[in-house]
Amino acid sequence: MEVLPEAILTRIMASLPAEELVLVCRLVCRQWKDIVDAPAVWILKCQEEGFSVTEERTEEDNWQIFFFLSKKKRNLIRNPCGEEGFDFWEDMEHGGDGWKIEDLPGDCGSDFPSEAIQKYFVTSHGWCSKSQVIDLLEEGYWADLMDTTQPDIVVTDWYAPRSDSGCLYELCVQLLSENRDVLTEYKSETITIPQFNDANWNQISHTFSSYGPGVRFVRFQHGGQDTMYWKGWFGVRVTHSNVTIHP
């Protein structure tokens, strides 16, 4: 293999599974280690996977980290739309008549921007909230990555009112240490939507960047209620909650 030009050897290695490159090929000899550690093989793998390779990224960037983060990129919130009932949601506060799950668009509601989303959670006339805690190490993100690279943690949520009822909405997301101490947090203002509105779905988002070492968990919490205090489920509707680690 040593007689092969490095460019050909790089292309051969790019066709191998990423784990084999790091755990096997890199240990064979100095030449192979240098190829695995260089950007070229990872740029090829990113292109083969269809990951976005933009002009803003340079050869000095860590393409190996970019590849693994792109490969792992997914929504870390489980059951974000209520398709599995209330599974995976914790610390549920059931004010008024409590949380309920309804089918889109719902009474006095509007269609969601994506037809793939079919359900939503809806609040009542007392404060309702629910949360999830994401274990980043359990999800496959390693300690050195979170401490050194500190990839962006992007949070989004969708909320909407009924057209005939006013409502309140809040979002709070915390980055937690190994001992679940709060290292930093994002907390939205209390968003107030008046009665007799357009019932449109609204997206709220926040990106955590350069948040410092030690992050091991993400706690996502949202909630709200109606402002008319009507019995039933006239409060804010939420769905398609999303926490993603971005490359």
C-alpha cells in the first residue's frame, strides 16, 4: 500500500466507515495516521454523505468533527409532537384541566407549516408546563467535544393560539453540568397573544454558542395557559419542539 500515491490512498480510505478510520486505520502506520488526521479524507466523506461543504469552511477547520456532528445531527427531543402521548415528558404541571393532545388544525386553529406534523399539545385555563432532560453523553456526544469544540446547541419550538382565545407562552432551556447545576440558560419573555387573533403558528429559537466547558445535559421546558380562564383547552398550543447539536 505504501507505493500507492497518497491521493489514491486517501480516496480508498474515504470509502471506509468512519469508525474504522479512527479506531483501526489510524493505528496501522504513520502514513495512514497522517491521512486520517488530514482534512482531505473527511472532506471526501462529507461530500459522499451529501453534507453541506460551503466555501466558508477552510482546510484548517476540523473536518473530522464536522463529519461526526453532521452524521449525528438529529432532534434530541423525544416525542416532540404528542404522537406517543405524553411519553418522555417529565415534571408535568397540569393547571386547570391539564394538558391535552389534539389533531391539527384543531378548533379555531390553523394548519402547521409542515404537513408531516399532525398533532400538538394544548394547555388549559391554569398554568401547564412540561420538560425533558437530554443526556448528551448518552446521546453519543463525548466530553472532550462538548468541552473543547463546544458545538452550537440550537433550540426551536412552535406555539400557536386559538383564534377565539388569548393565551400565554414561555420557553426555558438550561445547559447543565454533570451534577445538573445550571451553567447557562435561555428564558423567553412571557409571550402574550390577544383574543381574536389569526391563530398562526409561530417559531421561537435560540442558539447556545461558546458556552464554556462542562455541559453534559440540556433541560428543555415550555408551557402556558389561556387568558380567558375558560374551562377546557383554550390555551396555547405547542408542537415540533427541537434541540439539535449543530456542526
